[in-house]
Amino acid sequence: METPNQTDAAAVADVTQELSAYLTRNLGQELGPDEDYFALGLVNSLFAMELVNFVEQRYGIEVGVDDLDLDHFRTLGRLRDFVLAKTANRGAAA
Amino acid sequence: MPPVTAIKAAACYQPDSVLPVAKLPGLADLDETERETCAALGVEEVRADDSLSAFDLAARAASRALAEAHLAADDLDALILIDARAPEALMTSAATRLQALLGADRALTFSVGGLGCVSLTPALLAARGLLAADGDLEHVLVAHGSKPPAPLRYRHPVTVSGDGGAAAVISRGGPVRVLDIVQETNGDHWDLFRVDYRDRPTAQWREECRDIPSYSFRLAVETRNRLRALHRRLLDRNHLAPRDISRYLSHNLSVGAFRFTEEALGIEIGTSCFDNLRQYGHLGPNDVLLNLRTELDRGGLEDGQYAVLLSASPVAAWSLLLVQIGETGDGAAAAHYL
């Protein structure tokens, strides 16, 4: 039987893998968890919106104006943390 | 029910001289990323004439609009000039200069602006307000001359600007009824793009983005959210659904910007926008008038059909206009001359 910590670790790994695959597929290169794809000039407005659309639809969260801090989205690691925090909040609110 | 506001006539003026984007002045001074972005915008050429000022462009379009409306300048009750990006001189009034040039001596005259590419909307709001507030007013002329403020016509990473004028006669009746107008702004982005000009020769003026990641992310996603909300509000309060809209016409920034709007709203932007972008580039607040005029000239909109005109500006202003073709909306008065 899985412990809660094991479940959390699995969720983190799943989200990381999914986001990494999405970014690699759309940016044309594999990026490390702390590489800033905005600073690298890889993101235009259209992709920024598509990225937000993807996390909203895949994880059932809503990205509102209050969430639009670039620090949440600029690296794979930060995006993963943002998604996990939003999904946790959604669970707490349910 | 609010009184009818209609576009009685709309006219555009484009200079004859064509400037291919590949030959833009200053292109060679850009870095590789900037040049690649510029080449991918979907703009092939613009109209550019250094002998014509923004005022000249507005004046020529205004004269055409009056002629197409079969009005004399003396018939105008009001004249609203949308400010140029850069005034020719400080302290002067381009609006009253246009009044004098046209001979619109009776016209209540002033200028509006401050919202970049969205500045057509405050002009239409003012025209609608004048017509609603004063029963003696019949005809309001709105005009703008679009000319980029800086010699480098490329605004990284957004668009290439051309030269062009547009004008519209707004009246109580006409072939395109303006049914509704919605607009929002967010002052947090007031200086996201700027041209520093004090103590600099004009040759050194340049449109610069304060924070490109903010433009590409925060403003982009906020634009998605704002346009969705405005679109929903506009349609709901007019008891319409997206399927009721025959044509969506956007401002012309880039093919990427069209795709962005299409994805954000789940709509298709009219092909006239792509065509005008390709041959004229971005013309500021004039884009949607040009696109509407082109669509009507091509027969793309018939009496009774609805169109939505969308504008967004990097100063963080968003606007949607709902228009219906035909004097009464049911096709009863067919002959339009837009």
C-alpha cells in the first residue's frame, strides 16, 4: 500500500514528466528544470497562451490575472510547483 | 432603447509608394533574433511616404469620407481627430487645423487618444455620446492619420507599421449600424512600449519594449482573459451567440497575433485582415476601419449580418465593437456605399 508521501512523489514525477514532454515538443529542445525559456527568447505570446491553456485543461485549474507572475512559468521546475500548488488548493477547496 | 449610431461612410487613404519589409530602413542594424521575428510577422510591404505627415494622411481620408457620404464640410456638426503618435509641434491643435483645412466651421471639434491601436473606440464613444446628448447633431467626422513615430518601422517583437489615413462619418443612420461598444484598460502596462524623444535627434527615436517577457506572457495571457470576458459580455447583452457573428475583424499586428486571437476566442479572423496585414502592415487605430471597408468592398458582409471588430493595444487596452450591416438590420435598405 502506498504511503501519502509516496503518492505525492509519484504525482510530482508525473507532472514533471508531462510538462517536460510538452515543453520539449513545442520548444524544439529539451530543457533542464531551472532553464529559463523566457530569458532564452523561446516564448512568444502565442506559445505563452498555449502553455497556459495546456496546464488549465490538463490539470483542471484556472489561471487568473492574479496568477500571472512570470516567476510561476519561466522554468519547468517553477511551472511544476505552480501546477502542484494550484491542484492542491483546488483539492482543499473541494 | 439607445438611439441608433451608424457609420454613414468610411474611407481610407494609402500613399502610393510601396516599401518592402526586406528594405526597411534600419533593418541591417537589428540583431538576428529581431530580424527573424520581423520576417515572420506576415507583413510583406507597407506604404510609406516621408513627404506626408500623419496630419496629411488624416486630412486626405477625411475628404474622401465626406465625399463618399455626399456631405459638405459645412454639414459636419462635430469633428473628432484621433491624435497622432507624435505631434508635429507642441502647443498646437491638429484637430482645429483639420477643421480649418476642411472648412468645417460649424463643427464642434476636439481630439481623443491615449490608447494606441484602440483609440478608435474612444472616438466612437464620443461620437455616440454627442449624437445621444444633442438632438441637433446629425453628422460627426472621426479621422486619424497613422504614421509610426520612429524611423525604424519595426516594433520588436510586435509588428511593422505603415502609413495610412482613415476616416468615418458617424450619423444617426447609415449602412453599418454600431450596435454596441465594450472597452477595458489596465494602467499597469501604461509604458510597456515607449519612445524616448527628449534631447534626441529624430533619427535615434525607437519604439522599445520595457520588458519583453512581460509582453509575451503577462499581457498575452491577460489579453486572452480580457478578450474572452469582453466577447462573452458583448454577445450576452445583445442576445447573440458566436454562431450569429458572420465575420470577426481584428487589428493587424502579425499572423501570430491573429492566431492568438483565434485561439483565445475560438473564432476565425476574416481573410481581409490577413491580406491587409500583408500589404499595409499595422496602421494603428485605422486597422479595423480598413478591414471593415475591405470586407464590404469584397461583398463579404450582407445586409442583416453581424460583425465584431476587435482591437487590443500594448498599453493594455482592449475593445470590441458589434456592428450590423444595413440601415435597419433586416436588409430593408440595401444600398451601402462604404
